[in-house]
Amino acid sequence: MRTDLKGWLPVDAVVVEGRPGLLWMEMSGVELVEPFFQQTVERAKRDKREERFTEFDVLLQVEKELDSVQPSGFIFHSSRCGSTLVANACRAVSNSIVLSEANAIDKLIARFITDADNSVKESLYSVFLRGVVHALAQRRTGNEQHLFIKFACCSFAQFERIKRIWPNVPWLFLYRDPVETIVSNMRDVPPWLIDTDRRVLSSIINSDAGEMSLEERCARTIGSLYSTAYNLANSNSMLLNYNQLSVPVIASILKFFNVNPSNEELETITRTSGVYSKGARAFMPDTDTKQKLASDLIREMSERWANESYRLLENLVNHANPVILSNQADI
């Protein structure tokens, strides 16, 4: 079987004729400049790029053949809290690769919930996940030095398994006032909240996600993610509230990821930070607006399912043992 996949990237995890595997696309020369990886994939599709399906076992060979960059930092988040802004800033670093919510990564992480019902399957999916990241992080120009991965919000629920694969990679968790997060998700409902396969959310919230309102489903999910961050925070982590984001703080994040941005790169970050992270319009703070838009139901669900874990997280950031938050001294 042909395994020459240099320049090819796994763009999705799919099932073809009952066989689970990966959809690859020839992406030589395609820069990953869009806010989300799948947006780059859609642009590449318009160029009629060649595609190919393989089963997962090809990753074992590919991992031996491809020269790839090791992860510099992981970006986790609780949804609508500035993670795209941070990922865009990482993209301003020269010779960097930024993988922002790539389907192949986050779908494999979801498999830990939906299919890894024994230790053998868990080990297999761990190997596949490592292989997918290795393939996506391949050096295509030869100059790449840094790899930043921004995961979909629900993937953070599987952080302990991710950490077993990459135990030493520094990680950032971004979060926001739960009322504002729920308002944002109700105004523009993301796919993860309305996915017809409820197993992922049901596992995160430890209840049947199909038997509740969107507001409750969102509140319980982000509350669970806050609790995960609270329980797993250590000296290798940085916890950051959306209301703290600024250019100096973003520079601190990069230094936490062991990257020292140049003056030119900081100028680029300053310029792009004034633009809405997911588009071209000017960025405007929206905290007050979202608070005013919160319905009684949103506030009730936030208070019941998310506020306490949010307060614990805030207390940890502000008053915890300095060892845990030593990397945030410049914030």
C-alpha cells in the first residue's frame, strides 16, 4: 500500500463502506492561515486538491516517514472566550504551525467517549491520535519550529488521556463568565450543542443531554469544563479569564509556551488583536452587551450548573498556591 503522504494532511476522521479511517488531502503549499483548520480545508477543496482515504493503521508507517514538529503548547477553552484570538496570535509567530479545531483531532478524542470501552481500544485511539497530530505537524517547508494546537471545547473533558500522550506540553485553559458564554452560544448555537449523537455531552455532564433545554445543556457542559480545569491545574498550566486578554498577556502566553516573540511579531499580534478573531470586523468588547441580553432562564441555569465551579476557578487563579500559578506572574 502506498504510504508516501508527505505534503498530505489528514483533514477528517470518517467511515467509508463501514471502515473507519482518515480522509487525506494533498495540501503542499497551502498555508494554514484561516482562524479554523476546516476553513483552510474548504479553501483547498476549491482548488480541486486530490483526496485519499486510508484506514488508521497507515499512521504507524507515516509516523516513521514524516519529519514533524513537536507540540509547543495546547490551547483549551470553555467556548466563546477568546481562544481563537490566542490561536491567531500564535499564528503570528514565524515558522509556526497552528492547528485550530482540526476535525481529525477532535473526532478521535471524541472516540475515547463513544468507543473506547476497554483499555485496548483506549490504547489504539491514543496511538492514532498521536499519529494524526504527527501527520498534521509535518514540516512542509523545512523551517517549522513551533506547533500550537487549539482543541474544540469538548475535547478538554478528555484532557487526562491527552496528557498521557504528551505529559510535558504546557497547556492554557481559557474561560469566561458563564452567563456571557451561554448568551453567546444561544445567539449562535454551535454544532457541539446540537449534535444528534448525544454521547459526548451526556458523558461530560453525566446525564442524558437530550432531555434538557439548550440553556441547561450549555450551562452544565461549561460548568463541567471549569471543574476539570480546577481539578487538573498545575505548574504546567495557565488559567486565563477572557476579561484578562490583552497584548501583554498574549505575549506572556507565548513565553509560557517557551516562545519569545520578536518585536515584529508583537507588532503583528497588536494589529490583529484589534480585529474580531473570526472575521474582518473591528473587535469590540461585549461583556456588558451579553450581560444585558441574558434571559432569566440563562441566569437560572448558570447559577444552578456553572457559577460555583466558575467561582472556584476564579479563586484558584487569584489565591491559589503560587507554585500552581507561577507561570502567570506577568499577567
